[in-house]
Amino acid sequence: MTAFVLGIVPLLAGATVFLVRWFVSPYPIYMQVQQKLDALADTKKEERAKAVHACFERSAAILKQHHRVLLPFHALSRAEGHRLESDKEVAEVCDLIQEAGYDHPFEGISRGYAPEKDWLPFLKYVKHAPNINPEEGKDYIDAANRWRDDHGYPLPPDDADFALLVEKTLLR
């Protein structure tokens, strides 16, 4: 019996240590991988925040230089707003432009013509579509109307903002 106990106890102890290491050892590896993923995510967030701020800075500089001639949408287009990665980033730049004291770039066309969820695709459409110059004039207003038609959005009941925007654009 003593020989049996002397043989089984170390075997059970070794098996227990092996099982504990088997189940516990992936956890530190998981934590290391998680830390690296978190660092990458933080880097990506910082990079996107810098891109948003840079686009705003370019837009603000353009508006400051040509405020009487250009609308904020023109400045956003010239500042390459179409190169942002999401509608949320476009919205952040628009909010920063508005906080700086300028009109919102999508003022008058956002409701019903190019909803906020479509701002980035609309900027890309306006930038790359033939016969549209998004950097001056009223071409982007015509593009907003075409965008509404192409995407099946209903005509907004109150077009006062749209008419006001057309008037502002034509008067500049």
C-alpha cells in the first residue's frame, strides 16, 4: 500500500500542476494580445482624431481667406472632406466649423436632401461626379437634389431652408 501511495501521490500532484498550467497559461497570453489590440485601437482613434482636426483646420483656413466668396460646404470640399472615413467624422468636422462661427456646411440641404447618414457618400459623389464643381457655385445644390431623387428620399414638406441656401449661394 505504501508503494501504491508513493507512486500515485506524485502522479496526481504532477497531473494537477499540468492541468492548472494548461488552463491558466493562456490567460497571460490573452492579456498580452489584448493589450496590443487596445494599443492599436488607441493609435487608430488618435489618427482619426488628427485627420478630423486637420480637415477642420484646412476648412477654417480656407473660410478665413475666402469667407465672402465661399460657403462652408465649398471649404469642406476643398479641404478634402471626402477623404474622411465615416459620416461621424464628417459630422465632427461640420460641428467644429459651426463652433468656429461659420454656418454649418450642410445647412439647408441636410434634411431630406442628404441626410446625416449620407454625408460622406454625398461628399464623395459631389467630388467625383462629372459636371459638378463642389468647390464653388451652386453645383452642389443641384447635386443634393439629384441625390435625393436617386436615393428615393421624399421631397421635404418645408423647402424654406433649401430655398434660403440657393439664395445665399446665388448672392455670393
